[in-house]
Amino acid sequence: MTTQETQIQTPDLVFPTDFVWGAATSAYQIEGAVSEDGRGRSIWDTFVKQPGRVVNGEHADVAIDHYHRYRDDVRMMADLGLGAYRFSVSWPRVQPDGSGPINAKGLDFYSRLVDELLSRGIDPWVTLYHWDLPQALEDAGGWPSRDTSKRFADYAAAVHEALGDRVRNWSTVNEPWCAAFLGYASGEHAPGRRDPAESVRAAHHLLLAHGLATSAMRAQRTDTRIGGCVNLYAISPQTDSDADADAVRRIDGLQNRFFLDALLKGEYPADVLEDLGGTSGFIQDGDMEAISAPLDILLINYYSRFTVSGTPGGAASAAAAPTDTGSPWVGSEHVSFVEGGRPVTAMGWEIDDTGLHEILMRLAREYPRIPLIISENGAAFDDVVGADGVVHDRDRLDYIDAHLRICHAAIEAGVPLEGYFAWSLMDNFEWAWGYGKRFGLVHVDYETQLRVPKESALWYAGTIRRGGLSGPAE
């Protein structure tokens, strides 16, 4: 079936008329302009300049130059028919040292971006933190320091005060698991520390930052919708052995339940705390109440399924860190990640749309009912511009199609799923992988900064126009 044919068909799977169709990015991955208009240094600015941290020594000083090209990028979003755009605010652009005076020029960029989006009928969804901690705060202790949570609340209040009159939907901390355990345990992400005990403190303080920021924003406005954002995985055992069942419990505990239980139940799972060796007294009175302040929405980032084993052996997973790192699985370093026999993306991540259904149904079954958003879902493939000038990325198109079908099935089953954001709008700087992994719906030529929508983008635009999916997946 051709893209043109799919665009004119009446959908067989119709989504609710108010379903949110969007795409997502993050500030550090796209903006560039790292030294312009008073922006301070972030931990990623420091990290990328350290030898061996990023593939090919690449960095995001320019990235895809969104800071200067945002008007053209918003025009492209409108051409694709996006109803919403999820982007993050760069903390060091708004508050260069992570505390103290606000940088008016930095905040004005986001104000102009919001106005541009609204002028083209695109709803802005703001993420306050997507991993670019001001370096000054890292020098003062980083996320293992409790004070960083308080500084984040101040920053959140400043941004919300400036944009809250035009932005209704907010998320606080993107994927705290990654920020804590990849940043402070494995060292794969900035700031590149390898201190398991400190990573656990960081995880708690990232959640506390979410809670304090939520309270600060709610004190300013009552019409704001605020959500936490977690990256969740479906997890399967390699075999039916007791050791593999325990491996599932452990990885599910640290990846999923640690964050979901804190946000939605106001407690950490007892078995996970035992795996971590306790909390060393850094949880203070009132913390869990702050962390579990009622949410308006829960944002879910989903990419893949893990298959795990608690015993040595088995086929090793294709997914691996791009550089030399430690383990992010604090207290469960013995668990191995193995191949589950599924197709994989260019990241080595197994493709399993059924895992998304498993997660959505589990949330509906085991946690208080709350509106849900798929805030990231997508795949990297080795895209090539064809002789016709088009990127024929059928693998990505099929990936998104399959996951949207799961979203529709979940809605039909009664799950309160309100929207979907494809990751990513455009090819960009993929953290420690540099520029070698392309997630974008839109192809970016990193030499010329030329943007060209891929076949998947044109298909997604047609899906949005129709408000649903046509026929069975082919």
C-alpha cells in the first residue's frame, strides 16, 4: 500500500476526536547555540568534551540548530498536521547557574517558541528537565544532593510563571531512571559518575524535585495539568527458573515499580529497597507525600521489552552501551540481559509492541486511575536518502503503526489513554551515541541542516488527518 493510498482511505481504527497527536524532542539534542544569549554550561556540555564519552567525540554545540531555525521547524510541524509538540526547556539557558537570576534572553526564546506554536494551532507540551543539569549544580553535588531538588522547584516556578498563561500541559522530570542510574551508576550519561550509592540518592532527589516543582506550580495556577514522566519496560524471563523469575522481579522493581509506586502510591516497594541495601537515611519526613502529590496525567515513554536471566549464560542482548560503562542495575548487577528472539532496531532494542499493551493494562489494573499519555515512542534505523530524494523508512512506519494499534486496543479496553507523541520529530544528537543513530520522522542533513520528512512522517501526517489507522497492518 502506498503512502498516497493510505492518506485517502477512511480509517478502520478510529481514535477519539480529542486524541492528542504529537511528536517530541529535547532541548540539548536539537537546540545548539550552547554559548549564546547568556546560556550557562550543562553537565552534557562538560561530558561531551571528555575523551571516550561519546562516539566519535561528537557533541551538540550546534546539534540541528533549532535555536535559530525554530520558526521553520514549527512551520514544518504544522505542515505535518501535528496537534501538539512536546519539547524541553534548557535549565542552563533559563538559569545559567541553576540558581539565582533568570536569564531573560533564554526564557524569551521559549516564550517565542510557544507563541509560534500557538499561532499555527499546535499545543505546546513543556518538559522542565530532560537531563541538562546546570554544571554549577553538579559542582555543588548534583542530583545526589538534596539541595538540587529545591533549586529545581525554584526554576520550575520561574518557567511556569512566564509560560503558564499559554501552556496548559507540563511534565517535570523526563525519565528519572536514566538521569539517576545512567548518570550516576553506569556513567553512560552525564555527569558520568560511577557511584551506585549516590545514584540511589539521585533517584530519590529527582522524584523529590518532581514533587516540589509540582507544588510550586500548583501554587501559581490551578488550570495547569502536571505530570510525571517515566520510561517503562515490559520484562520477560529467559526461562521458567526461579533465578530468572527473581531477575524479572529485580529489574521490574528498579525500572518500573520504584518510580510508579513512589509517584502513584506514595511509597517505594519494600523488595526494591531491600535489593538496594536500604536508603541510608536520605528519605526525610514528608518526602513521599511531596513526591506523590496528585498528578493530572502520567507520561509514559516506551520503546522495548527486556528479556532477563538471573544465571550466567544465554545469548547476549544486542543492546549495549556505546562506550565503556559500569552497570546501572544497582543491587542487581548479576542480572544478564539476553536476546528474546525478536527483531531489533539500530540501537539493538527489541521490537515488541505487545509490551506496550502489557504496560498500559498493568497501569490500569494495579494503580490509581489517571489519564495516560504516550510521551515517547519510536525507533532508530539506518536511514538512507534514496535516489528519489525520499527516505523510505518502512521499518519505522511499521513500528509506529504497530504501537498505535496497541494504543487503540488499550483505549477500547477502557485504558484512559489520551495521546501519543512520536520520538523524535527530527534526527538529532543521540546522547552518548552521537549522530549515528537516527530516530527522526524528519531526516536532517547534519552538514547543511536541511530537513526532509521521511516516508514515516508523511504516513503519520495522513494518520493524523484521518484520525486513525486504515485496515490491518501490512
